[in-house]
Amino acid sequence: MNLKKKLRSFLFPDILRSLSVPLRYALGIGALQKKRSSFSRQGLRRPFFCPQRCTGCKLCVKICPAEAVRVRTVFGQDAKPDVTFYLSEDRCVSCGLCIEACPESALTLKGK
């Protein structure tokens, strides 16, 4: 019984942490759901990239359901890597998962 309790306390926080973004959307408290609908009079809202904040971790690439985001990271002799961000506007579904996954807030929303 003691081993079972230790396993639960060890694994359960990791599982919750990895499911936090999808759970927030399922509960209706995701990034785009807090604000107005992603479909507005201005059209779809797309992520805006701030290169000064990006660290090149590629979490936005991993979480994008439409595979619309590509990040190219080149490590040079500088301390900060050179990051190039590509967004396929044809594939982007404006779900906001990339914005929510970014730990450095390098992605924000903007209207079309």
C-alpha cells in the first residue's frame, strides 16, 4: 500500500502538468476562450512572434494540432540562438495552443 501511494504522488503531478493545456481548453478556460471568440469581424486571429523573447524551445511546434508552426534554431557563438519562426496561415486554425504553450510569451494574438 505504501508503494502504491508513493507511485501516485510521483506520477500524478507529472500527468497533470502534461495535460494542463488540453484540460484548460476542455474546461473552457483556455487562452482564446477567456477572450472573445477567435472568429471576429476582423477575421481569424493569428499568433504574432516576438523574436527577442523566443528561446527556440519548439514547444509551439510540438503542440500545434495543424502542424502550422515551424521553428528553425541556429546556435552560433552568441549566448542567444538565432530563431526563425514560420507560420503557415493556410494551415493555422487559430486554436491558441501555441500561444499558451510558450513559456517565454514570445507568441501573442493579433487580428488579421
